[in-house]
Amino acid sequence: MAASIYFLDLSENQKRQYIDAETVFLSLVQARKAAAEVRGSMIWRELRGTRTLIRTSAYGGQKSLGPHSDQNQQLFDNFMARKASLEERVKALKAQLAIQQRLNRAHRVGRVPNIVVSVINALENAGVQEHFLVVGTHALYAFEMAAGVRIAEQAMATRDVDMLFDTRKRVSFFTAMKKLDSSLIGLLRKADPSFEVVADQHYSARNNDGFEVDIIRRNAGVIDPHPMRMSDAEEDFWAAQVSMGEKLQSARRFDQVVIATSGEMALMRTVHPLDFARIKQALSRQELREANKRGKDALQAKIVTELVKQYLPHLMESSTAGATPGI
């Protein structure tokens, strides 16, 4: 079959709207990152009869920066001015983002399931999204958005999203979860309160609409704990080992702003399209894999390879030197 039957180009209006919305979204991401550097505050306080500058953290911690001086006064003034400026910028960009999200919906720019974008943003807002990659079928939404097309529906339909946990960063992840005093299922419930871990499938959580989030990992090696619960909470996920976990974890990264049907936006972190295609092709050749899954793997490998050739040629490898080892 001709590769063109797999793709439908977005209209020029949709492409322009996506560019405008992406610009605002990424500007807000940067503004929030800058604002995070000045979380908390600075205050002057009398300590043992001396006016002292105190730096307070967002978590309630305090640190003395020394007695009043011209230098500390300048430090205080600069900090408070920068904090006020960044807070105002974040506020203005959030208002612009709300407008862009309405325009996204009006122009029908997005088609990522709303729940997927909500889950990604729940992890992002908690500061732990960097520990996960969206893999499997839902990664195609990032690839098609980068190309400005729609991929044929037969390659897209699925009722679950696979989230690969990077076990190499598990210490920082578990430290962050303790600071949040939350479980991973608790974070997902910020996206949809109806999520529950499936009783006989502890790596999956399902909501009232039957949509599932699966937490997967590479096969446990010498340094990886196994089994691995995602927090100390008894009700939380246990990450499932998958055969291609190591290759997915080692693959090149690909980040893309994606848009839900509601117009809401998120930064999807996934793997490079060509690495995705190689891994899917390898899966399609595994004799023990279910036949219907092998067929879909092969189709997705073919579609993503053609997508890169036709719409994202800058991602094509000039030589095998750029290939991911073992894929």
C-alpha cells in the first residue's frame, strides 16, 4: 500500500494555530522554571538585636543570609523584584494559554485523549515527569504532531497508555515522592479521581471510563530492586518488567508538545521516532508475542519510518553511527 494513505495533513490554519499555541506553552514552561528558582521568600527579622536577612523556602525552611548591609539590602531588593516580575509573567502567560487552548479546540488541532494529557500534566506539576517516558501507541501522537499530520486511525486505537519508568533515576524519584508525601496512584488521581490500581494487575490503574495507565520498567539487573513498588503506599503500582525496557530506556529522547481534544496541552516525553520504529520492528518478529500485537507492531514501525522520511527528514540518520546499540 502507498505510504500516503497513512497520513492526512493538518490544514494551514491548524498548523498556524499549533505553532502559536506551542510558543505560548513553551514560554510558560520556561517562565515557571524561572519562577521556581525564586520560590519561597526573603524577610528581615530581628535576631539577637540585629536586623537579619532570612531566606525562606517553599517547604518552610529558613536560612540566615547575614545581618543588614548594603549588599544584603541589594540582594533582597533584587530577589523581590525578580520574584514579582516572574509571577506577573507566569500570570500573563497562563491567561494567554487559556486563550490558545480555546483556539485549539475551535480549530480541532488536538486529538490526544484528554486523560493522557491530564496524566502527563499531573506528573509534570508534581515535578516527576522526567522519570517517565510515554512509549507504545501513544507515542505516535508526538510524532504526528511534529510532522503536522494525522496518522491513520487503525494504527492509533488503544485504551491504555504505557509509561516507562527510568530505574536509573529511582533514588531521586523516591526522594521526590517522599517530599510530596504522595503515591504514584495519588498523583494520577489528580488527573482523574476514579483511577484505581487493578487488583490482579498491579502495574495498571483503570478509571471509570475503562482507560488504563500501565507502569513498566526494564528487566531488573544487578543494581535494580525487584519487585519495585512506586512508593511506600500499599495501594500503589508495582512496575512491570518488559522485554524491550532496556532498549526503550537507552533510546534517544524526543520531546513534543501535544494537544488534547479539549485543547489542553502537555509536553510529551518519548523516544526518537526511528528508535521507536526499530523497537516495534523487533517486537513484530518475536514469535511468542500475540499475533495481533505483532501485526500492529509491524504496521506502526512502517508508518513511523515513512512519517520521518516524508515529513521529518532532518531526523533521518546519515549513517549507522547514530543508531541505538542493539536495536
